Amino acid sequence: MPPKTLSPLPAETLRVGGAPEGRDAQLLAELADRAGGPVLHVARDDARAASLAEALAFFAPELPVLRFPAWDCLPYDRISPNADISAARMATLAALADWAARDAAPAAVVLATLNAATQRVPARAVVSAAAFAAETGRAVDLDALKDYLARMGFNRAPTVTEPGDYAVRGGVIDVFPPGAELPVRLDFFGDVLDGARRFDPETQRTVETVKRVEFAPVSEVVLDEDAVARFRTAYREAFGAAGLDDPLYEAVSAGRKHQGLEHWLAYFHETTETLFDYLPGAPVALDHQIEEARAAREELVQDHFEARREALTQKPAMGAAPYKPAPPETLYLTEAQWQAALAHRPARRFSPLPQPPGPGCIDAGGRVGRSFAAERAQEGVNVFDALAEHLTALDQAGKTLVFATYSDGARDRVKSLLADHGAPPSAEIARFADARPGRVNLAVWPLEQGFETEDLAVIAEQDVLGDRLVRAPRKRKRAENFLQEASTLSQGDMVVHVEHGIGRFLGLETVEALGAPHDCLALEYAGGDKLYLPVENIELLSRYGHDSGLLDRLGGGAWQARKAKLKARIRDMAERLLRVAAERQLRSAPVFEAPHGAWEEFCARFPYQETDDQLAAIEAV
């Protein structure tokens, strides 16, 4: 659709009406294209930010989208934000700081929530100076690298599993950089980076080799000597002398990270900035009802601050450490600062309601689409007949039709149902650029409510079938018998090595290999033989199902013989199953068929998102 409403980009705030959910993402993509640089969009909350990211992936899949989430803890909380969220925030800040340093930023959308945009962050100079880079074949100061990882907020762990972790095993250092999909393993020969490769944290197997690695801080608080000194001075100036009953002050003074220290962010930095400072002059798009959300957020911050300050005047609970809250303005933007950040730059306030064009107001021509709730509520009325009739009318009006579904399975069911009820022909598309008039373009796009413009009609699955009770898909857990970390084993546990059989775990030992220390798991086999397994190969072990048993002989043939015997038994079972299946195929029985289309309509009305196990069971049946 050619841009019609947002062509000029004056440095003023305009209200853009006719921009319901979905249409606002289309306008945002057009705005980024015309701006020729980054555009900041401030969403009301995480749910709106997620739906906008999905809509942008449909309308402009080639457009880079940088997510900047808010902390997942309350203001003045005693806990730190989640490590994944901190890593994602720092990765985005590092990218924006790099753009600012090069004076050349690509067209992109920086997608932030209101809570994230109204919170202060480390200055660009701090983020840029805290970067680390290394190339294979060049010398690296290992002590300086380890010190860097500790100061930048990385968490030392036996095995890296999530962003922000790092592990040191002799001449091998594993690091999971913030914002990266996979961790990287650095192999050193002496002080020379001999090789670098990305690997799967679950299987520990190499995915690809790389020539250069770059790290950014994983936390917004960098615990170097200067930061610790600044904190101590600012903390004493704000709250007076701190005694031994203040664990925060004691931990930071010792250079240790304390849970929740990010809530005193300003005390660690000479100055702080805002997300707007990282994007000077960039256009800003604001979600519907953003001012109401900002006022509610400001009230929440003030309430929590007053509660903490009042608690200081009361007798603390048994064992409770004092909590001395920093003033809200040190971490959160005031209303005046918020308005100043929006001034002197193009700003667009989206609204789903139609707006008559006038001074400071334009209309994008979008309207909320039709809902089929009335047809669903009427007995004897088939909602898919009504849908087919509506689609036919839209097609005859010359509009491009897009039907958005929540999953591939739902798209397949809708495609079959549209054909059965006489709707226009349909085709599956992955992006909006592939949509064509004269057909129903089926897309996997979890849109909650459809919309229409002068030449486009988008119908959401929920418009037809009602609200879906969507649950966030949980990560599939790996087999519980699979070992990922040495810390899950106790001395004396029985384990099974995939190649050597049953052994006993004796503990962790450091072994000299090629002149460098290496952490290994010591395993005992029959006859007192020992096997030293590098900890990065722990995936070769699984737990033995009993507390005790006969140990296999290292290098013997008993284990391989048992494996071969078991494979033969499995082969026999497979042959019997195939024979039974063949006999079933040769027999016949009466076939009971449901009325044509009834089964598909029944499945389409299922309001839940299937779990992985449910999908597997459905496929098996």
C-alpha cells in the first residue's frame, strides 16, 4: 500500500487516527522506511510490544527490529531483573551506541515498552567503552578477559546455559554473550586464541566456527573500582554512614554483586541517559493510551518509594535488612523530562478511533474489522457460511483479503473450511508482500482483531471463532536422565558412559593436558581402572537407574555385547509390530464418517493453543 498519511515528517506531535492494532504496525513500517533511519516505538506493555513485533515481521520481514524490554521486577524491589532481560537490554544499547559512534544508523524499529522508555540507562560512552573483541590467531590477556567478564556482570557457572553465563576450564573459556542465540567457546593455546566456535548449550556440540568474537556488558551495573567508589560516596551522601547491617553497601564495597543493586543504578555512574539520548532526532511512535499508562506507572513508582521510605522510620522485621530507596528521579523520568524527550522530534500518537483531519491530527483510514460474534451466538446459523459470504463481498469490492491464524494447523483447517463453504480461492503466504487480490491470503499471524482500509481487509481468527485462550509455549524439557552439569552428580553416583558402560563417579579433578589445567570428571570402572572425561563432554553420561550395580570393565567387551543384544531385541520387536500392522491393513471393517466439514469446524472452535505433547498425540492418532 503506498504511503498516504505520513509523508511529511515535521518535528511535531501528530495524532494518527484510524490506526487499530495491525494497521499501526503497517504505518510504523512505512514510517521507518521514509525516515531512512531508526524509529522508536513505545508500546503500552510487553503484550503490545510482542504483537507489534509479530505484525512487523509480517508487513516488513526485512526491517530490523530491536527489542528493548523493561525490567521484570517492581520498582524498589529486592531482586534484580531477569538475566535474559538484562542481556537483551544491553545488547540493544550496545547496538545503538555503535550506530551513534558511526554516525550512520540503518532503517530499523526500536521496540520498547513504556516502562523501559521511562527508565534511565547507562550513558552511551560507558556502553561503548565496555565492549570487548578478540580475533583468532591473536594474543589475548586471559587474566584481563576473566576480570572483564566478572566486572561486566557475567555469572560464572560450571556450564553455560543462558545469556550472561561464562565458564573457565583451563585453556577453554565458554561465554554466552547478551543478545546472542548461542554461546561461544574460546580455545587458547597459551595466550593465543587458537579457535572460536558457537555451540549448542544443551548438547555442547559445535554449530559453527567464527573468526572474531565481541562481548557487551550483561548488566547495567559495572562493578569496577571507579563504580564502587562512586557508589560508596553517593550512598553515604544520600543516607549517611552505612554500618555492618547494610548488606548492599558491604557487598558492593567488596566488589560483589548484590541482589537488587540495579535499583541504585545512578549511584554507580557519573551520569545516566535515556533511550531517547541513544536515538537523537529519531521519530517516535506512541501506542494508544500511552499517556494513561505513563501516569499509572509514575503513580506506582511513587507509591513504592513512599512505602520504602516509610518503612525506614519503623522498626525492621526480624532479620530484615534496611532498604534505603534512591529518589525516583535518579532512575525514572519525570513528566517534564518525558515531555522534553518528545519535543523537537517527529512524534506520532496512534489511535484506533477515526479522527477528522485537522491541525495536529490526521486519519490513516483504518477501521476495526467485522466481528462474527452475533453469528456464533445464533442457533442454526453456520458462522463459516457467514464468513464466506463476507469474504465474497469484500473480494467483489476489490479489496486484498488477508486471513490471520494463530498456527499452521489452524491455517490448514481454515483453508479447507473456506473451500467447503464456497469462499473465494485461498493461498498461503508468509509475508504481506506476497498478498494478491482475488483470493483469500492465509497467513500465520496471531492478530487479536482484524481491520479494514480502503483497499485491504484483514480478518483475524478470533473475529470468527471467538477468543483463544493462548498459553505461552513452554520449552520442551530434555530427558531427565541426561546430564548437563557436574553439580548434579554426587560422589559415588552410578553413571553410564555411552561407549564404556556403567561406572562410578568419583568427583571432579584437574588434569594437566598440553601444559594447561583441565577440569575432568573422574570415573571408576571394574578393577580400579579410571576414566577422565572433560566436563564439556558430560552429555556422554546418563544416570544409572539403580544406586548400585556391577561395574563394567574399561575396554572390555561386555558393555558392547549388551548393547548389541538390546539392539537385536529392538529389531525383533519392530518386526513383530510391522507384521501386526500389515495384518491390520489386510482386514476391513465398517467405516463411520462424520458429515462433511463437521470435524474441521469442530477442531477450528478449539479455543486453546495445543501443547507439544497434545500435538504429538494428535499426530500419532
